[in-house]
Amino acid sequence: MCAFPVNANNIVTTNLDAGTDDPSAARVNLKNALDEITNIINAKGQASGIASLDSNTKILAAELPDEINSSSGQSLTLDPNTGIVIVEDILKLNPRTKSQLNAVSGLADGMCAFASDVDADSAGADGVPVYYRDGFWRTFSNNAII
């Protein structure tokens, strides 16, 4: 397996750009360019290469990462054209204490979390899903401010 092409210097047109160029002088340039094209083709579905697409032009599930992290220090945004994000199975929210939730900057109405230090029921079970509205984290069950 060849490495994905990173050397644009292998694409040289010096001996190919004029009608008076000698074809024999262009042979090495053409061979190097074709080697780079072969590397692109061979990089399909390979690590550090090009993702394969299915018949619907979607990336194959096996080639999607298990985790996506924002490298810019910004929030990661999912923005489907329909405006709806579908989670097919279970959504896991990492438990956060009330003080951790209130320390988050950029809070906006509609955000959801799991408050780990809020009594869920009379039996004393801790932890409830909460949402942010009007400056407060609130429980889903009764809209109480936590």
C-alpha cells in the first residue's frame, strides 16, 4: 500500500505544456503523475486515505470514527438539513453536579444534561435529566429549578 499523495512536486508539466516539448522528456513527469494517481486510488478505504462511499454517496459505517472531537476548542455542531438529529438507540449524558452544570459558559434555552446530585425520587435515588430554560437548569419531571 502506497502512502496517500502529499508531494505535489511529483506533478510536473514542464515538458507537457507546449507543442514543441519533446515527448521523451515528459516520460518521467507522466510516470510520476500516474504514480500519484495510483496512490490516490489505493488510498480508498485505508487509514489516512480517502473514505469509501456507498451507492447513496454516504461514507460506509465501518469507516466512520467511533468518536468525534472538535479540534478548535469550540462546540461540535450537528446540523442536518432537516433540522432533526436522530439517535437510534440510547443517548448517554455524562453525569454532572449542579455546580458543574452552572459553571458551563454559553448556556442557552433547550440544552439538556444529567444532574447527578439531584434527588430523583422519594427513595433517594440520585440523578435526573434536566434542561436549561430562562437562566436555570430545571427537571423534566416537574419543571423545578435545581
